[in-house]
Amino acid sequence: MRISGRTILVTGGAGLIGSHLADALVALGCRVKVLDSLESYTHPAGISEWIPKEVEFLSGNILDREALEIALRDVDLVFHQAAFTGFHPEAAPYLEMNAIGTARIFDVVAEKRFPVQKIVLASSLSVYGEGKYKCEYPAMRSLERLKRHEWEPICTVCAQSLQWQPTDEESSKAPFTPYAVSKYAAEMLALSMGKRLGIPTVALRYAVTYGPRQSVFNPYSTVITTFATLLVNGRSPVLYEDGRQRRDWTFVEDIVQANLLVMKDERSDYRSFNVGTGEATTVREVAELLANAIGCSVEPIARGEFRSGDIRNLVLDISGLRSLGFEPRVSLEAGIRRFVGWFRTLGKVEQHYSILEEHMRRTGELLS
Ligand SMILES: [Zn+2]
């Protein structure tokens, strides 16, 4: 599918990934429309200052049929990035925005017979739950074991610590938070509705994404913003468990690269792909890289606190996307340096800090 010169809708286009995608599309000579509801937990100042001036910005919610009709009119291609990712004690808001909102995009395209030619949507690594290990897929870790600080999942057959493996797309799906369930539902809905309507659709299961423009007000975006806020205020990042949980942190430009690649390549049609670096990094290593980049000698603290429902290790196998020619370009070290360079330009870090402290006080959660 050709991208340059086309009319393209980016939902959630004021967010971290959406806004970088909008930039890339403008650079490719596209006419770009952005639909974003500018939720206050990620955009407290309202309209985002990084929406390129060439973009047609539409303020609205994907649950709103009329807003969608205006946004989808005359559009060739859709990058669906809008999602509810904040913290909410109830489950329904995640299902509403992420699952029903995704279904509504397809409903409006079908009802209005809009000639949309391809849809790429954002899914998440969370669909896998704990992911793949040798021997077997682990159950959620028990509260009793976590209280004894036994962090690694245990094999029910040989009673040893299970060894993690990269999680490929065929791995068992075990979404266990409302957010994860809503993203998996969105993905399944989109792929099946796309097939029914004959609109090639691709789902991208993103690893932990970070980069400039990350919301520093959303404590659930990634530990990177929280740790950076603490470090520049001379405070130690506090790590859950022993800080040796493994994840795959991926710089936003590599996520954008993957979006453009699958949009172009018809071998991706009606499939789901992992997007990440394929590299395992512990939370502790991330805290240390950040402290280095900030130039701060504060050591992270790990006192064995934990959250039930957290996963231990999840690193994505990206060979599926590699077979289409994808290769991550930004190392974690370089990405964190670029993130810190941007973070320093924000100023007002004391304000972010007080918002995070308030969150910590209210929820009793650590900031990671
Ligand atoms: Zn075993």
C-alpha cells in the first residue's frame, strides 16, 4: 500500500506514538487528520503543542459516531492509536474506549461505505500475560510466594524456577488486567471485522514504548518518566520486587517505523505482529541508564514491595516483523539519552514531582 501523498487518519494523534507517526506522515507528503480526545490525565494543558501545524486536528472521542464520521471522511488509510491507558478502578472504561471504540471505527466505515483501504491498530504486549517460559506457561504468581519474595514463576512439573523465553505471536494469550483484555478484544474485533469488510487490517503488539513527548503526568505510562522525575529531584527510584523484572523497552521512532512498514507491505494483511527490540532489560538496568544519562549518582532502592498481578518477565520475539524487513535502530542507551535531552527542556519538574507524590499518597503505590 502506497503511503506518500495519501489522506491518513491517526486516532490518538496527540499521544506519544500518534504524534510521532503524524510527523512522519507529514514528512512523507500525506494529508494527515488527527482525532484525539485530549484526555486530561495525559494532556493536562489541553491542545498538544507538538501537533504539526500541517495536521488537521479534530478534537473528539472514538466512541462518538459523529466525530468518527467527520474524521473518517475521505480517508485512505487509518492508524488507530487512541486508547484508554490511564488508571481507573473500574474495568468498564477500558472495554468501552478500547474494544467498543475500535468496533465503532469499523461500524462507521461499513455504514457510510467509506473507501478506507487499510487499518493498522495498536495492540499491546499485555495480551500475553506472563508470556512464554520453558516447560510451561506459568499461572499468575501467588500472593503467598510474592510475600516470601519468591519472584520467578515456578514450574508445576519440576518445581524449579521457570526460565523465560522470548514470546512469539503464537504464544498463549493470557490477558489478566481490564486493559489487557480490552486490547486483545480490540485486536480480535479489528482483524475479524476487517476481513468481513475486505479492509486489510494489521494489529501491532507494542513492547513498552518510551520517548520524547511521553506523558509525564500519567504514572502508568512507563517507569521511565517516573524514574526521571524522581532522579532530577535527587530522589532514588524505588523498584518493585528486586528490580530484576525483564521487559523490552522500545524507542518511539522504532514503533513508528514498524507502523509504516506493515502499512506498506501487504504480507502483513490480517495478521498480528510483535513490535519491540527483542532485547531483555531489567527495570534496575533502566534506572541505572537513566541515572547515568541525567548525571545523577542516586542509587535505586528495592525493598521487596510488589503489586499482585504484575508479570515478571516479558520480552518479545520480533522475528515475524524482521521477516518483513524490520530492524530496530535505536538502542536503549541512545534512546534514553534522547529522552533525557527532551525531559530537561520541560522545566517545571517540581510540578510533575508533586503530581506523582499525590498519586503515591492516594494509591499507596510506589512510582514504578
Ligand atoms: Zn519444569
